[in-house]
Amino acid sequence: MSVTPHDRRRTALWIVEKLRAAGHVAHFAGGCVRDKLLGREPKDFDVATDAAPADVENLFPRSRGVGAKFGVMLVRKWGHDVEVATFRSDGAYSDGRHPVGVTFGTEREDALRRDFTINGLFFDPVEDRLIDHVGGRADLEAGILRTIGDPDRRFEEDHLRMLRAVRFAARFGFPIEAATRDAIVRRASFLGRISPERVWLELEMILTEPTRAVGWGLLTTMGLRSYLAASWTADADEDRRAGRRLLALPGDSVDPALALASVLSDRPRTGVETVCRDLRLSNRLTRDVGWLVESLRRLRAARPLELADLKTLMADGAWPMLVDLFRAELAAIDASPEPLHELMRRAGAIAPEAVAPPPLLSGDDLKTMGVSSGPEMGVLLAALRRAQLNEELSTRAQAVAFVSQQMAGG
């Protein structure tokens, strides 16, 4: 059973009430407060409190520490986990990502150590009261994104905040305040110090959301694009085409493979796979991105695909994404959509069972015909399969005759 936003809020409210009954201060914190003020349905509800992790554990025996040294616990109720964090101030940052240590402190100290003013708000759900130590409400009403305090310090502490700035600015349609934007431009190269896995987590959210084209524009204009991956060198024309493809993708959230293929489509497959490896992507995602880019190149060719090639593309699980990518490509270069229409007409004329029919002969069948295992068998099986998909052969007898002819040099 899925957990609804109402269930999440009910769980978080129950936690707040139990903490308060035990004499603690407890509020909703961060994104859920921001989203509610923006009229959006919060995806999650986080709780901030003056209760130490040990106190949280005593009050909620089913809780577990996920960052206990930073004061973060997960409390489970009604099948849903809520993050409960102790008010804290952060110590020095040594790796551009995490503080060396934290000191549990006050509500105000906790607000001041956060990244952006719109994320530094608290809300008391019992008294229905907004708590704003950082001017976040005014920035939400003005529609602007700015750091809490000195932007240079915020980005020196945690370099990943530069990508988070892009994500929030694009998602909400907020301009980035001038001093915050200037600090990002000055420190864009710091992004290269962050682990690829963390870079990809943020980049994936930027590229898959409906505002992906806006996010891409911010990445390129503020210089962050050059530091996303070591092998992903910048090219202004390529970046412009990438932005246009992203703009032409379906309006809802899209698969990460489609999003990444859209910005890498001007690169050879080897270059695409190198970028994917630099970002430490999974083998499956790397394969899908490479396949989409290579397949798009085949669709770009002036000569129409053979029937066998079309069926091979259609049989792949990434075929629907390839259609979306081809549509976006044509829009990006202001080309006629007719090649896409023709492709879909041809694809629609192929019966589902004809896309990937069972092979007419197997390797064992070829062995009984005197074909040795190895390269020769592979070549024969590939030729046989192609002839079958091209509908030149449809029966086992025809397949046997085809192989015999090939073996005889015909």
C-alpha cells in the first residue's frame, strides 16, 4: 500500500506531539514548510527538535540512527519513516561536503547553518505558527533564491550546494540572487572536488524534472557544466543543442537515460560511455544511454532502416525513449517531423508478434548440419536472424535451405 502525503503528515504530526508532550521543542522543518507555503504538496515531512538522539530513541523505540553523530534519526510509524533531526550548528568543513563535527544547539542556530533561506523555515503544526529566522518567507513571496548568510562561505562549506541552487531555482522558477549567483560562478571549479556519485544524484534530479531545460541553462551560464565530469568537455554549440532537446522532451518527468542521452547525443558512443563511467553510473544506465545515442545516430541517417534493423530497435526496452529522443532531436534542429511520422507508420504496421519472433534454428540445429561452434556459427546465426526479421524466411525448412546455401558458398 502506498503512503500518501496525508499519511506522511499524520506521522510527522504524531512525532511532534509526542516530543512536545515530553517537554521538547519540535517543528516541521525545511522542504515541507517551503512547499506548503508555495501551495505544493510536500513529498516528505521532516521534524527538527531540541531532543538529543538518545532522547528520540527513548521516546521512539523503533527509531534508528542514520546519522546519529549529526543528530539524525528515523522514526517509523504507520509504515512510514520520518527524519527527526536535533537542532545543531555545524563545525568546520574539511572536504567540501560534510562538517567535521556538530554541536547540538538552538532552533535559530539550526536555521542559520542551512543552505538557502527558503529551506531554513520551521513550522509549528500544533500552534499553526511559522518560524522564520532567516527571511525565508520574504524570499518565497518575492520568488528569489539566496543563501543564508555569506554565499561564498556556504559554497565553500558544501560545494554540492551549487547544484542544489540550480535545482531549486529551476524547479520553482526563481532567479538566483546576484551575490549568490556570483559566488557560484567564482567557485564553479569546486564542483570537481565532489564525488561523482553525489554530482549525479543532483544532476539526475535537474535533468529529469519538467524544468530540465531551465536547469541546463543555469548549469551552462554559471560555468558548472564544465565540471560535471572529467571527460565531459564543454562545447557551446553542443550545449545549445542539448538545451533545445531537453526543452522538446515530454513535459513530465522523464527517465534518467533519456535525459542524459539528450545532452550527450552529439558524442560518439565511446565518449558517451566514458562520461557515464566518470559519473559512476550503473551498467544498466550506461548501456541504455549509449544505446539511445547510437540508435539516434542510425535514425538520423538519410537511408531508411532495413526492416530487420527497425525490428531490432523496437524489440529493445528503451524503444519508447528512442522515439521521444528522435522527436526532440528533430525539434532541436528545426527539422520536419516527417521522418518521425514515417518511422511510426512503419513501426505501427509491424504486428507485435513479428517484432522479435522465436529463432527458426538454434546453434544446436546448426551443429547437426555440420557447423562447428565458433565465429562461423555466429556469422551464420546472425545472417539467418537478419533474413528472418526481414521476412525473407518464415519456416524452418526455408531456414535449413538458407544455411545450406550459405555453407555451400552461395
